[in-house]
Amino acid sequence: MADETERALVFVYNADSGLFNTVADIGHKLFSPQTYQCDLCRITYGLFSVREEWQAFVQGLPLAAEFLHRDQFREQYGEPPVGLPAVFVREGAALTPCLEPEALAACADVAALETAIREHCLAG
């Protein structure tokens, strides 16, 4: 986990960590994409790897970025205060949701997600 005194964005996937879960997610995206439950995964990953434009955006963020799967989030922070996937702003130990599942579902692609992050997570 990043330094808790640092302000950061915490991206939480609506999927569990681990090899089996990764393989299952790939199969789900491939064979039944319309029922896939993680819009954050859908937007930021192709079938096998992170999208280059997303990786470049994250590297240019003015805040640290932390990426967690659902089970990892629960281990570190407890039960999420909103549905997943979600993006939170972390300041110290406090988490404030800035993008909830509905906002992520409305993002058609990486460019739309980048705009949403700029407007809702980085503004102010």
C-alpha cells in the first residue's frame, strides 16, 4: 500500500485477485462481455494486458495511484462504502469515493474515464 500520509487515488476492481480469477475474467470478457461485472477492467485492460493509453495516463497523474482487487481492498480497508468497481481519493486513512459503478459504466473508453477522473477525482 502507498504511504498513508500521501494523497492518492485508489482504483478498485470488481474482481478478486489470483491466477484462477484472472483466467476466469479473461474468459468472461471474451465469451460474454455484455455481462462482465467490472467496467474498470473493461476500460483499462484488453484481453491480456493493460491498455497503453491508460498506462500513460496513470504515469502522468499528479497523485499516487493504488490498484486493488475486491479481496485486497477488503483486507486493507474493510467492506467498501459503495459498490464496485470504484475510484476513491485517499487522504491519510480516509477514503472518499469519487467515481462509483454507475459513473464507470458510463465511460465508453479510456478517454472518457480520463475525463471523469480529471473532473471528479482531481478537481479541487
